[in-house]
Amino acid sequence: MRELNWFDNVEPRVHPWPGLTWMTTGLSCDDVAAAVEFYSSALSFVAIAEVPDDKGKLIFARMRYRGTNFTLNSPEFDPSLKQPKPGDDSNFAFYVYVDDVRAVESRVKLAGGETLVPVAEQFWGDLKVRMRDPFGYVWDFAQPIQAK
């Protein structure tokens, strides 16, 4: 097995654009306003920028969770991205640390998400649940299991 360094490529420099990190994920959402509402209310993400079209429809938003940014893009704003279709398998999942996995699972379900893999202890020391949000994206929510 090759020897790896857990701290390789940790970037101490601050990004040249204040408030941004070195990587931002872009998601496609047919209804950006509904996505902002879901991620804000169910997951406590914060909208930090919004762009409406000339009729006032939200076509872009930038959201933040504990310093990490991601964007929500309508097909009008970025036609090269596609929102997952209902029932499609996902080819990736977000892994997000939260303070209380069970509380997040409850809020996501109340807001229209579904549990794909129930809350369970993982061998690496996390308590984790896998969920699909109402827009088709898959999220692993985890918290470290406290030492007893």
C-alpha cells in the first residue's frame, strides 16, 4: 500500500475573492427559488447571492454552509447542466458534517427529501444517513461518533 499524507494539498492561502473557497460545486435546479428555500430551511444553508432574470424569476443563487460554497443554476442560466430526473441513480454524493444527523434527517424528510440508507454507525467513526433531496441530489449527512 502506498503511503499517503492526509494533509497533502491543504491550502493555507486565502482565495483572492473574499468569502470563496478554492472549489465550488454547481447544481442545476429547474426551480432555483424552491431550492434556496429547501436548502435554507431543511439544512440551514445560507443564500449569499441571488440573480433574477428580467421578469424577477430567480435563475442563480450562491449558497454557503460553514464556509463551503455551492451554486444553484437554472437551465436558463447554465443550459449545460442538467438536474437529475426523478428515480435516476446518482453518480456522486455530497458528504456533509452536521451537528445532529437525526435532526437533519427529520427536517429533510419533512421538506420533501427521502432516506436512501438509514442512520448507521460507520467503521471510520461517523454516524451517517444517505438521503435524496427533492431535486434529485444525494447527500450523506454525518457526525463523528463521540468517544464513550
